[in-house]
Amino acid sequence: MLAFGADAPLNGKRIVLEADDIPRSWCNILPDLPEPLPPPLDPGTGKPISPKALERIFAAELIRQEVSSEENISIPDEVLETYVRLGRPTPLQRALGLERYLKTPAKIFYKCESVSPPGSHKPNTSIAQAYYNKKEGTARLVTETGAGQWGSALALACAFFDMECTVYMTRSSYLQKPYRRTIMQLYGAKVFPSPSDQTKFGRQLLGSNRNHPGSLGIAISEAIEDTVTHEKTKYSLGSVLNHVLLHQTIVGLEAKKQFESIDLYPDVFVGCIGGGSNFSGFAYPFVRDRLRKKRDSEFVAVEPRAVPTITKGEYRYDFGDTAETTPLLKMFTVGHRYACPPIHAGGLRYHGKAPSLCLLAKNGIVKTMSYTQSEIFEAGRIFTETEGIVPAPETAHAVKTAIDIALEAKRKGEPKVIAFNLSGHGLLDLGGYQDFLDRKLEDFEPTKIDLSYLPKVSGD
């Protein structure tokens, strides 16, 4: 049963689902895409790679989910139980304080994923991935992390399922966000700054630059190298691939029930994008409605101007990592060698995006925007002052976009309903906020985007 005050959630009450109302399956967007998703390619042959070839890296069930054509995929009871243990279902909150500050006729709602123990949406897939790996006999999971939200979530999941965990954290974030590292270590994980001295690729990069800031592409390369050189070890990814986005749709499916309970359907859905997991998890259940011509809502994904993957990149095949060890994926990219500036939104410092999200952007279903660090930290300050929650720098991109859409609605006198995913809190990102308050932030503009080195692949 739904639980909310008799005076109705529209005046600011949280819209809360009971544990028994949690969705029992994930929403798979693949069957509804406007065209078939281009397959991953073997970088050696340029031909579609067999899912079987990925079993050395991923759990078999996750590979099955990666290519599944089922509309809905059942969530195991053990995963559901752990979701509830970690605070699911999460609240849907109306941002009345922000609305009053903006003096907008728009209604602004946010799905509050910051209430999980690691402080973000990431456990929705880390729990599922750890569960499937444990069932298949994996003893250790290895991953990369940017700001540390994903690393924290996987470390927690490994602790729950009694597995070892190793995390390669981009060096800039490792130095900027020491308490994220502390959380991972408290959960029992080993954490290394990437590039690190733990892998051949990391040592190679450090030999050229001892102070290399790292990138998610480099950290992925290190994690994969670690995985394939150790027994009973698998790789776990926090974004980009279909199975990861699938697990995150628990967010949007809950939000659907919550909006139905107050007889509203948002006009605009907003989320930040690094690899694409939090935006897609929130938006895909509603995107399905648009693709099936049931609704005509807008979908806006926002990225940092310093890493303008969709706004200035190209839609073509590229490697998912810097060392060129992954299959080639068809996606918007600024190139796997792109020098990602050390912005505080470490989770958005990725050169590519999820292939399904990119396909939707190519077809005009998803629109994209980009902002500077100063713009998003100012939006984070406003949200903190009006709503009391400090958003993560990544999430502040979505806050900024929601504010701009609400102000446009004010100019036009339109009572729009805007919804965004509050994907994580920023209580461990206060160094960035202090830099903002002290006027020390640097607004990085894109470095030169040169894609001439990318492999020539049929289909580009």
C-alpha cells in the first residue's frame, strides 16, 4: 500500500511505497529501441563478438541479460531482500523549496537515490552483479570507479555476499575524495589510485607521468588486466552496458508507481550522464511509453562541458577503455585517448556513453546539454539551501538542468511537471563545494577532440 499524508503529497509530502510494492522485475529497453542495437565487435576481426567470449570477464547470467530480448527480467528474491535492506523503495519528493525560490509554475520532483548506505543509486546493480557472480563461484570482483560512488557500492555488495573486492579509482578523485576511499576500505575493499603500480598498463603510464590524473578509461583497462590475470576473479562494471542499465530501472519503475498514485505523469525527465546508468535507470520505463506512443514526454541527459561526449563527440565504434582491451562499442565518443580534465564530477569523466542511450540520442528521443563546473556547483548550492540536501557534483548537473527548464516554464507561463534523479549526495564531495565557495574552481573547456586514431570499422 502507498503511504502518504491525507493532505496529499503535492504540497511537499514524500511519496513513499511500502516494501511490498517494490517492482518484481527490471525493465529491458532493448526490444523497444527504434532500431537494432549495433553489436559489440571483436577489435581483431571487426566482426560481432560471441557472448561466449565474454565469460572470462563477466558472470554468465549477466551476459545473458546483456543480450536478452525479454521485455521484463525477474529480480531474484535474494536481490529484492537486499534492496529492501538497503532502503528500497526510495522516496519521490516534490522540491517545493526550490519551486518557491525560482517562483516557477512548474512542479519539480526528484527521486531520492541518495538515501542508500553508500549514498547513491549504484547498489541497484552492484547487489545484482555480486549475487549472480557469487552463485557462479566467483571469489573476487574487480572494478574501476571515478568519484567513488560505484566503488563504494560494489565494496558493500561484496561485503554482503562474502567476496573480495579490488577497486581502481581515478587518481584525481583518489586525491580529491579521500573519504570515498575510506568507505570502500571500511567495506573491506582494496583501493588503488589509477594509474597504479599494480598493473603493467598502469606502470607504463606512470613511467611517463608520475602525476597522471587518470581517467575512467584507464581504470577500466587496469581492472580488466587484473581480472584476466587472476583466478576466480571477474570484472564488474558500474555503467554503460545493457545489464547494468537494466538493474537500475528499479528506480524508474518505482517512480512510475509513485506518480500514478498522485495521478501525474511528468512532461520532462532529467538525469546526469557519465556512462548513463542513473539517467537510463530513471528514464527507461518512461522512455518505453514514448517508444510505444503512449506518451510524449521529453528526456534530457546532461554531461560536463569538459567531457562533451554526446554534445560534441561522434557516433561511431570505439573501445570502452584506454588500453584497447575491450570489444568495440557503437556509441557517442570523444575518443578513448581523450585527456579528461580533473573535474570534481569524477563519475562523469568517461569518453563514451551507454550504447542504448546513444542510439536513443541519435534518434532524437533523448536530448543532451552540458554545463561548466561553476554552473553546476551554483545549482548545487541553491538546491542545498532550498531543499536541505547537498547533491553530488554529478547530480548537480541534473539539478542545474531542472532549474533551467523550470525558469523557461516561468518565462512561458507553463505549469510543467519536471522530474529528475537525485542520484547521489555530496557529503563526501565537500572539498569541491569549498573550492566553489572560495572561488577556486577551474572551468575546463574541452580539450581538442581528435578521433583520427579510432579504428576504421564497417558501420561507422
